[in-house]
Amino acid sequence: MSASHFRFLFKKTTGQPFAKYLLNLRLEKANRLLIESDVSVSEISEQVGFASPAHFSRAFRDRFRVSPSQ
């Protein structure tokens, strides 16, 4: 299956693009880790697949309306 066909089928099935779905999964996992553990924000950002803590912080703030450190 080609990548474009996968993206088409995924969006048709779930109603959202795969990239947005994956971002939301990562952010939900990060939110749980921030609540349930004492791991630093930068370590969590790496654990959930973000290349940089700054990008993670922006995405987290956009999704949850608070910074990860809060």
C-alpha cells in the first residue's frame, strides 16, 4: 500500500489525518507521564517522539492550553 493511499484510507476511516492522530496520541501520553511521573519535560518530550523540547512545549500548549511544566 502506498503512503498516499494509507493517508486517504486513514482519514476516511477516522475523520482526521494520520499526522494529527499521531500528534494527539503523543501529547496524550506525554500528559499522562507528566501527571504520573517525576520525569523532566525534556525527557518526556524525547520519550514521546519529539525532536526538540521547544517543539514539544509549543504543541503541548496548543493542545492543552497550559505549558508542560505547569
